[in-house]
Amino acid sequence: MEKSVEDLLREYKNYTVDIINLLEKESFDSIEDKMMERQCALDELVSKLDQKYEARIFYNELNMKEVEDKVQKLMKKKTLIIKEKLDNISKNKMASSAYVKGINSAKIFSKKI
């Protein structure tokens, strides 16, 4: 049985809400699966181009704009946090390697000739 536009939009919204919950829990490993499922629902919805008007009505009824804005803001926020953590790791690694390099070169000067 073929799903209606309303069912597809509800399914899409549920996947989006699940993604929001996973982002809030920082369960990043599970997000990819939900994103794939969400994309499948979206692809199926896009295939129903003849029902565009109906889709727009249900989109507004289900407050999809707010849900999508929320997931987008949350994804940007988490991306920035992860990027910042990676930058800190990179800086720490560079500082550590510079420190080790400094210690190794200092040993040359402490040897008796």
C-alpha cells in the first residue's frame, strides 16, 4: 500500500525529532542511520510531485518549519563544539611534539665532549 503525503510528512517529522533527541544526548553514532531513514522518507515524498499543494498544507499543520529549524540550529551548535574540541586536540598535539622535540635537542647540549 502506498503511503499518503500526510503519513510521509509525519514519518519525516518523527525521524527529525529522533535526530534532535540523539543530538541532545550526543549519541552521534546513531544519527547516521536516522539521517538515512529520514532521507528515504524525503525521497518518497519528493516523488509525489503531483500532490505538492497537499504536502504544503500538511507541512504547515505539522509545524515542520520549526522542527527543521531546531534540528538545523542544534546540528550547527554540535558541529562547532566538535570542531572546537578537534582544534584543542590538534593544538595539544602540536605543543606536545614541540615540547618533546625541545627536550631531545636539549640533550645534545648536556653531553660532555
